[in-house]
Amino acid sequence: MRALLWLLLTVSVLANVAISTVAGWTGGLRVAGSVGTGVVLFASAAGLWFTRPRADA
């Protein structure tokens, strides 16, 4: 599960960089792509946070 979340996190960052630099998207399409990758990024980061190994105190 965590490996999939790491994969999603990495792919969303790379996709966001590609959309912002080399994809040539403009206007609403660029905004929609950035918002979509941002949602995936934050969701996978939250999933990694909630599934992190916890140290027993």
C-alpha cells in the first residue's frame, strides 16, 4: 500500500512539473491539470502520513 502511495506521489509531482513546463497547456486546461495533480499529491501525502509506522512511547 505504501509503495503505491509513494508511486502516486512521485508521478503527481512529475506530472505537475511536466504540465507547468513542457506540456504547452494554457488557460483552463493548465489550471485543471495542476489542480488534479495537486489533489493526487495531497491525498497520497496524507495517506503516507496516516500509514506511517508509529514508535511506541
